[in-house]
Amino acid sequence: MEDKHNSQTWRELLRQLIENPQEKKRIANLANIQLVTLSRWIKGTSSPSQEKMRSLLKAIPRSSSHIFAQLISADFPTLVSGDTASQSKSSEPSLELPSEFYKYVLNAYATTLPHLCSPVLQDLILQHMINHFDLGCPDLVIRVARCFWHRTENKVRSLQVLQGIGRSPRSRELDQRTTLLGSESLAGMAVMKCHSTGASKRAQNSLLNPLNWEEHEQSALAYPLMCQTRIAGCLLITSAQPDAFGEAHYKLIEHYAHLMVLAFEPDAFFDSKDIALCMMPPYSYQEPLFRQFRQRALQKALRLSLTLSEAQERVWQEIEEELIQMAVTGL
């Protein structure tokens, strides 16, 4: 694999960055540039205007933006000496989301087929978000937790974590975990308080802040997903760095949470009076149950003549109840 830090020109670095087709499409969309135009710039058959280069620089992943800014200084010295140079000196991310990104999200929301809209929007927002929040930390993980409605109890008793994104192989495995979070989690606290909540493991007071921390997690930040006064879940970010999140990150997660609301159907939002989160045990207790999830759902569908979707919902409710009982009994 080529080392991006050894690139001699911005064209060479750009070529390496867009080797992944998905990353190429993401950069082109955010910069409002045609895919063929990117290829022409790499080959040198055409060159971008300063305005186009500014848009391209904003779309480059934060992990490579500093070296990219240095490389383009040969062709665009005034661009780099201006706002880009001052931006690179700051350790905190920009407080603003690019206007092009808002346009891209709204376009996807308006044109995506209904059954694909939610996963497409979540993937799009998470991909952009993890680049924007890049803390130079390989174990940054961002998750979406949604309220899980228990039809029998007529309450939201837990939050389902089904979607996420991570930086390293370990964090990518972590973000794919199916997990239930409750009142013991930072996400649960943000949902119950209806505002952003942050925590640092080394500053934790176990009596006042009894959070369950995953291995390697040192900092966390959460923001509820709200539409007017109703709540659909929570946006949760964790880092392996202590005290990783500053004031800029609190403002940023608010912007992204407002956009993430578009990924939820109206019936996914619940009144705060209907949210009564229970305690959930650590993931090590949950994992054995979720390993059995598919088999349990198939058996229940066959035994009760249910659709797979109906059987899965019932198994979810059963597992939730089992986990609540585990937390209550301390097992």
C-alpha cells in the first residue's frame, strides 16, 4: 500500500485517495465535481480553478487534508495562505458543515426510494461525520441508537444500536455490534435529559455517573435525535483518547444530529413520557444472546407461522426482557 505522506504532488495524493470507488464518489459529491473531472485532474489533462480546488480541499478526509494543503501550495499559494492555512493550525474541527453537504443530504432525502432512504442517509451522514470529527485517533467510533418500542409494555425501555462506523479494524468490528443501551449509558442519559451529554472515563465518579464503558473507550459524546419534542434515539461518539471532545465537537454533533433526524420515519419518534429506559448489562452479557438471535427468530417464525420480520421483533422483545432481568439480578 502506498504511503500518502510520501506523495510528491497533490495529483498523486488525490489518485491514492480515490482508489476506493466509494471514497471517490463521496469526494466528488461533496466537492460538487464530476467523477470524470477528478480523473482528468489526476492525469493532468485539465486543472481546477481556485474555487473548485477550495471545494475539493474541504472534501478531502481530515487525516490527509494537511498534507494535501501543503502539496497544492505550489499551484495555489494564495488559497493555502488564506483560510486553509489558518484552519490547519487549529486542533479542533470547523464548526460549520459545508453547504454542499447539506445540498447532497437533501438531494438524497428527496430522490432515494422510501425503503432505502433511512440506510442511505445514515451511511452518508456517518461517512462525512467521521472525517469531520477525525481526532487523529484510530479508535473513533460513531453509532446511531434508536428507541426500541415494546408493544406490550407501550414503552421505550432501551435503545437499539444497529448502525455505526469506525476508524480501525477493531473499531469497525465494534461498530457492527448489535447492542441494547439503557439508563446506564451516556446515550440513555442524553435521551432522558433531551440534550447533549459528554463524559470522560478518567474523570468519572462512579456514584454520580455510573456509566458502562466498553474496552478502550475513554471519552464519549451523545446527542438526542429529536423532532420538535419527540425523540427517535441518539447519536453517540466514543474515542480511545481521554478528554477527546471540546466545545467545537459539542456544536458539531448538534448539527449532524439535526440532519440525522431525516433518516427516521415519523413513527420512529416518541413522546418523552413514553420513554422509561431500564438498566442494561454490559455487552459481554448481551453478546451470547445476540449470537442466537437469527436461529431463535427462524425457529419462532416456523413454530408460530410468522413472517421473519414479525418473529425478529418478538425475539428482540424477549432478549430485551432477559437483559433487563440480568441487570436487575446482577447476573
